[in-house]
Amino acid sequence: MSEAAASMRWLRWGAIGLAIVVGWLFIAGANHFHVTAPVVFVCLGYVAGLAAIMNFYKIGAMAVAPEQATEDAWERPIGPRDELEKEKKTLLKAIKEAEFDHEMGKLSKSDADAMIAQYRARAIAVIKELDRANGAKASDKRDAIEREVKARLAVETEAKKGKKKGKAKEAAT
């Protein structure tokens, strides 16, 4: 986890803690700071409500992007490099889904080829941008060509993995 993501995690936990303390102070103040059993139960109910809201947020985020259902998935990408990494993963997944849809008969061959070509072109551009962000500078034309070939091979390898998974699923059913 990056340092920025760790600081965002601490910021989130700090905001949650602040919300709990402010809520409890409001509840206690409304009861003239007399701590009785009903006040304690209302405070516990407040914490349960906050926990439920956080849980609903996480469930909604997971429903939107189930492939990224890891601990780091709850944080937004920080910086252009993380955005590019997320876009690359999304594009590779879109290529796999288009190939799978074609195999299932949901897309015609021409539609699938057009979509896949568009996704691959964008994926190659994103991978090139990631290379540039990593400090990979083309000292000469040969290095640039080698990086281009590696990027295309990576995209094709991901596409082949998607086809193999699709065929395995098809054989299993």
C-alpha cells in the first residue's frame, strides 16, 4: 500500500472517530450529560447506525466493481499512475468480456472484433503511458519497438487467458 493510501486510511478512521464522538456529545448534551441506561443504549444505537451506513457503502462499491473486492478497493486511486493502472485492468477485463460474449453468441464476429480492436488500442496506449510514468525513456528506436511488442504481447496474453477460462466454463456446463 502506498504512503498516500495509508494516510487516506488514517484520515477515514479519524473522520469516523470524530463522527462517533460528535454524535455521542450531541446525545449526552441533549440529556444534560446524565449518563443513564437509555442514553448508553442510544449511543450504542448511533454507533450501530454508523456501522450500517459504512457497510452499505462497501456493499454498493463491491456491487459496482466486484473484481476489485480487496481491502485496497475501498480507496480511490491516488495520482495519475493509479488511475492508469485501474484503466488498464478495466480495459483488459472488457476485452475478456467481449470475447466471452462473442463465444456465447451475444455479439457478432464483426461487432466483437471492432470492440476488441478499440479496447486493445486504448490498452496499448495506457501501457505506453504507464511505461513513460515509470521513467522508461526510449533511448533509441529499438527500445521503443521492444516495449511496444511487450505491451501488445501482454494484451494478447490476457486475451488468451480469458478465452481459456471461457472454454473451461463452457466445458464444465
